[in-house]
Amino acid sequence: MGCYSVVAGGTGVFAGTRRPGEPTCSFVAFHPCMAMELAGVTISTVALVGGTTVASGVGGYLVHTAVQRRNTEATTTTLQRLQDALSGGHDVALVVPENPSIDAIAAAMGLRVLCKEWGITSRIFAEGPVTSDDAKAFCNLFDVSLSDLDDGLERHDRVLVVGGSGPVPTFGNQPPIAAVIRHRPTAAEQHTIIDSDEEGATSTMVATFLREAGITPDQDVATALHHGIRAGTQEFRRVRGSADYDAASFLHAYADTGRLDALRAPGMSGETFDVLGDAISNRERRASFAVTNVGSVPNLSALEEAANTLLRLDGVSSGAAFGVHDNTVVVTCRAEDVRLSALDVLDSAFDRQEALGGDADAATARVPLGLFNQVGDDHQKTLDSLIDASTRRALFDAFEQA
């Protein structure tokens, strides 16, 4: 045996020792609300009593150092992967998705700083126009210009896809995609994927990169990334670990708090306001699930706002909003119930989705209308009724089976 341990009941006591000459071992200490794994650490004595850690000799220092070193090494490894992916490149295109989120735009701003530090020129592109009111205000406030893909993308020698949750875009390998950076895991294995289940925002990942690279962000970038974290985590309601809080704390020292307050209360366009009105009037609730149809969707950000609004209903922990956009039924789902996954709900509800992306908290599916696109105006009301009934039924069945 490489080590000996004693475990006591009650509030939990753990002690481990190693005889001289014996190999180091992995210690696992269990406490009623806590589990800690310390790999490859020699500890003279560690005790967890009533939630308080007591260490004799150099044990306490080694425990703290081992955990800190392991977290730092993981981040450094990821940062090195990114630098390796960009090696040999001189001009990088940072591409955010169509109707990009504030989190994606802020992350691209931070990556632009990182590229500059590595001697790489970069430019931010968007797959489609910015339609979200929040994102428009964000771009105006920070003077961020997003270029169209047909505005010189091919002149760059690398692409970094930043943010998003759906399929990874393709550019015919002109230029090639060096890496995909997003906090929502993706199934695209042909690219260098830099994602994580530990962060609730892509801005968190980028802020961590800057900190690990020893870069102090200027006030604009720090403020943008800080707000990106808040937006990506829904004001820290969807954090996945301490990384989001740590990154926000790092950025807070350099951010403009006055501008952060202004960003948290942006205006709302008339189109979005109308969509929210339709979402409220057309809602249907069963148990803790709510579903609504907003009809024709002017922009996808309005549909996301509608889904978020459903969660404000008393007793509702999961909701889905759907509507028709570009001859496609788009469904966005939100889940605050930890027992339910928004991604699994949509995957179960629709067999023929064109694109499905997201995670357990938030997911979006696109279901093509197919031959129904050819329906004339005389039968449009009938088609709308069929879409409404079939989509509601599929969503409620999926919610109940989840």
C-alpha cells in the first residue's frame, strides 16, 4: 500500500500519511458538502473537521499549492494550444456568428489584444448582421466595427471562430480555421477545439488567457470582457464554476464601473417589444414548463428574449419560445432546473433539425419547413396553425419525458 487513511463519520475527518521511501499517492477527502482530489502530493497530515481544513507541517501549503498549480497548468496548456494553432500566421480573422452575442463580441475584442501581443494582426468579422438591441448598443459604446465575410476574409491566413453554439462555419478552407473558441462544447472534431464545461462565458476563457499571458487589459477591453461575462452568464445565474467569478474579479480592477452600469440597462427596439408581447399572450404552461409561439421572428435575439421572459413566470423553471425566421422554425429553450437539459429537450422534440446547438442551460434548434415553404398566402393561416400545434405538442412531450 502506498498510503494509509483514516475516515471518521460525523462532520468528516480524513488523515493520510506516507512512510519514508514509499511512493506518493492520490488523496481523496470527502466532506458532507465537499469533495476534493489532490493528485501526487505528499502530505504529512490533513484533517477536515466540521468544514475547516487543519494541516500540520508543510501539508497545508502543499495542498494549496497543488490545487493552484493544477488549475494554472490546465489553463496554460489551453493557452499554448491556441498559440500553437496560430503559429505561422500573420493575419487572423476573428469570426463571430450571425447575430453575435455580447459575450462573443467581447471575447473577440480580448483575443485581438492577445494576437497583438503575439505579433499577429487581427480583424473581427461576423457571419451575419447584428440585430440584438443589446449587441448594437455594445458595439456603439465600444466603437466595435464588425466586417462582413465578403469584405476581405480571404486575405487572412487564419480564422478563429469565436463564440456561438451551433455548427462550426466553413469557408472552403480559404482561409483555414485554426481553432474554435467557445464555452459550449461542440462536436466538430476536424478543428482545434478550445472549449470548456468549467466556464459560463467565452469572455471568461479569454480573460483567463490574458491573465495567464501576463497581459493587463486597457479599460475598454476590461470593461467589455467584464460585461461579456455578465451577459454570457445571465448576471452570474448560469456560472459553471469559480472561473467566471475569478475572471470578473480580475477585470474589475481595470474596468469602468460607470459604463458597466449603463450597459446593464440598454433600450429595447419596438420589434423586440412586440415579440415579447406576443410571447406573453401566446404562452401555455404545464407544471413547471412554459411554451410560447411568437409567430414571425424579425431577429433571433428577440426570440431569445422571449424564452428568457418565460422564466420570469412564477413557478416556471424551463421554457421554450418558437417562431418562423427565414422559412425555418426556430426554437430556443431555456432551463434553470438542474434535472433537465435544454439541449436534450430539443434533440428529443425534433427529428429533423437543420442545426442544434447549445448546452444544458440554453439551446436552439432550427427545423426546416421543407415543402411547406411553397404554401401560398391562401393557406398560410392553416400552415401557421399546424406549426403551432405540432411544435407545442413536441415540446411539451419532450419536457415531460426529460
